[in-house]
Amino acid sequence: MVVVTTLTLLVAGAASLFMAWSIGAGSSGSTPFAPAVGANAISVMRAGLVVGVLGLLGAILQGANVTEAVGTELIGGVTLTATAAIVALVTAAVLVAIGVFAGYPIATAFTVTGAVVGVGLAMGGDPAWPKYSEILTLWVLTPFVGGGIAYGVARLLIGDRLPERALTAALAGVVGAIVANVGFALLGPEGEQASIAEAAGVAIGVPGSAGVLAVTAAVAAVVSAAVYVDVGRDRAGAQRRFLLAMGGLVAFSAGGSQVGLAIGPLVPIFSDVGVPLWALLVGGGVGLLAGSWTGAPRMIKAISQDYASMGPRRSISALIPSFAIAQTAVAFGIPVSFNEIIVSAIVGAGYAAGDAGVSRSKMGYTVLAWVASLVGSLVLGFGVYSGVRFVL
């Protein structure tokens, strides 16, 4: 019995690593720096290397919320078994890997969520309708909110109604304010997260909302002033540095959001044998890192070139809402597709300059792939697990 249990856990771990590799190659590893590559701010290979490291850090420091949601909140009445976790992860990973090699960014959140719900229903579980409502609301709003904000910011940056230097500095200040309120595992008590603003407010003796507001305003002002000076000294270089900084923040957020899709189904079974969550986060982060380094360049090229023609300003416009949406999803523990976030923002920013090379056919096929991945993974997860259970 011990040998069988050990082998089952090893197979489940291998399935999780395969899923993590697929995500690193096709979602978290390819999307964060795609706009920067499209703007010629960084090479494809270097982007894959950098995003892998930042994704690993994000997985460890921010991955707990989404991991627990995927592992325990998508189905009610039952707990995922090792067999169910293996079926869900392999089903989702195969679909994502097909997307990687076909050049279409399959939505990993759709595939994993669909597969987990499918196997959970096959086990006799109950649908978690309140959680589904949260998830679907974010998924439906993401293209409109992300694309709309990207469009609006790009129109401001490429227009002449507002001075570009002051506008760029103001946008950087907004990003700084968001960063100040991002939760990190290292700053909070054990099992909880805290933001820089919360921790700094306590440190300066002003706890609570007053301290958070004061620190947030200070961080925003410092970041805004630094970017204002940088743009005045070297406009093109400042745009490139701002763009790369945004790509790094999105890559970090991708790790925090996407690692839960790979290791979430393992939480119920590994917690029973005493494996702590942080160990799963590290393992999932390493899988993301490997996928980013070995498989992401193909998808980076596809996303950066096939959806719209991107310059530095439109790329910055795409990454700002992407970062904000990603951190919102992490804070609420909602699995979200980075492909959906980035592609929508890229298209929105692209339309700010006419159609800017936006490929309508590519976008149409991508949306169909997103819908098919959700429905297909749910049906496959339900069918495969039902077949496995019948055989066993």
C-alpha cells in the first residue's frame, strides 16, 4: 500500500510539473514580455530567460491565493483524489501544449478550471456556483476593461493633447501606487500576506488605512518624479526602461497567478501527507521557470508579432492594465488567463493607432480556441475520469 501511494503521488507530481512547464511555455512565460519584444526593447531569448526568473519569484511570494482556490474552491462536496488530480492536470497540460506547438495561446486558466470542474463533477461533486460567478465575471470583463484601458492610455500617449513627459510620469506613479499595495507572503504573518504600504505604515508608527494611504502616496510620488526626470534626460531610453519594468512586474504577477493552475489540484492530496504549501509553490515555480526557458520563445514571437504592430508607447499602454488586472485576480484568488489579459490589451492598444496591424482573423481564431479549451477540458476531464474510474 505504501509503495502504491508513493507511486501515485510521484505520478501526480510529474503531472503537475508537466502542467507547470506547459504554462511557462505557453502563458506566464510568453505573455509578460511579448509587448516589449514587439517594440524591439528586448530580444525573444532574453525575454524568456528574464520572465522565467521573475515568474519563479512571483510563484513563491504570491502564489498561495490562487493555488488554494483551484485546489479546494472549484467543486463542492468532494475532495480531489490523486487520480482525479492527475487526470485534470494531464488533460489541461495536453491542451495547452497543443496550443504552444500550434502557435495559438490557449487560455491556461480556462483549461485547468474546466478540467478540475469536469473531474470533480465526475466524482459526484457539487458545482460551486458562487465561485464560478466570480471567475466568469472577471473572464468576461477582462477583454473589455483591459482592452479599453489600453486603448485609452495609448490614445493619450500617442496624441498631443497632454505633454508626454508629465503623462508618462503620472502613469508610472499609478503603477507605483499599485505596487505599494501588492500583497507579499514575506511581509505578512505566517499564512497571510501584507503589502509594502501596510508593512511600512506599521514601521513608521501609522498603522491602518492612514498609514497605507501615506505610504502609497509617497511611493507614487517618488516613482513619478524619477520617471519624469528620466524622460527629460533620455526620452527613448526612459520609454524602454519603463516598458521593461512593466514587463518585469507582469512576469512576477504571472508567476503568482499561474502557479496555482499547476499545483492547485495537488493541495488536497499532498497536505494529507504533510507536504507544506510553500514546497509545492517552489516546485511549481521551478516548472514555470523550465517552461519559460525552453518553450516560451515560440509563443513570445507569436504574440508580439501576430496580433498587432506595437511601439514602445502602445506596449506600455498594454502592460499597465495587464498588471492591474493580474494583481486583482491574485488578491481575490481567481484563476485568470494571462493570454486573455495580454492579447486583449495588445489589441486595444493596437487599435489606438487605427487598426495598427491588428489581425482580426488571428483574434477570431484565438477567441474560439479560448472557448473550445474551456468546454473541451471540462468534457474531457469528466469523460476521462469517468472512464478511468470504470476501469479501476
